[in-house]
Amino acid sequence: MSKLNEALRLIRTFHGTKIKDLADKIQVSAGYISDIEKGNKKPSMDLIEKYAEFFNTTPSALLFFSEELDSQRGPFKNIIRNQMLMLLRALEDKTLGNNQE
């Protein structure tokens, strides 16, 4: 799974949005979103723009997770990106834990 696919899933779960609800709002199938978030398909720019609009962010903020960063030019960005993903994962775990109680 790419970091972008994972980021799309984590942003959705962070907001407590179900796949079906997101699919209805952005007018794509739930199966398509599931495939994107699992890394089975690459998201189109159109889909990234729809995610960004729905979650009140920018496409560039989402695309940050898809940048190819080499070790000499982007070590700081890699660290930040990985830390952001770790934070979103921790928030997802906490959210999922609260929903199971």
C-alpha cells in the first residue's frame, strides 16, 4: 500500500466517515474507495480533489504523501510524512477502540 492510499484511509477514519457515506457524497462506488484505500488501485487526481473538498483540505496536502523523496533532497519531508502517518494511525486506533466499547 502506498503512503497516499494509507493517508486517504486514515483521513477518512479520523473523521469518522464510513466508506459508504463518503462514496455517496463524492459519487463513486464504495468498492472503488475500498480498492483505493487498500492500495489495489491508484487514486485519480479527480478522486484526490473530491477527498480534499469533502475533508476540507487541499489536494496538495494529500499529494504530500505520494511524493517520491530521495534521501539527499527530502530527508526532513520523509520524517515529517512518516510522523504524520504514525499520528493518524494512533488516532485511528484510539477511535476504533472507543467504537468497540
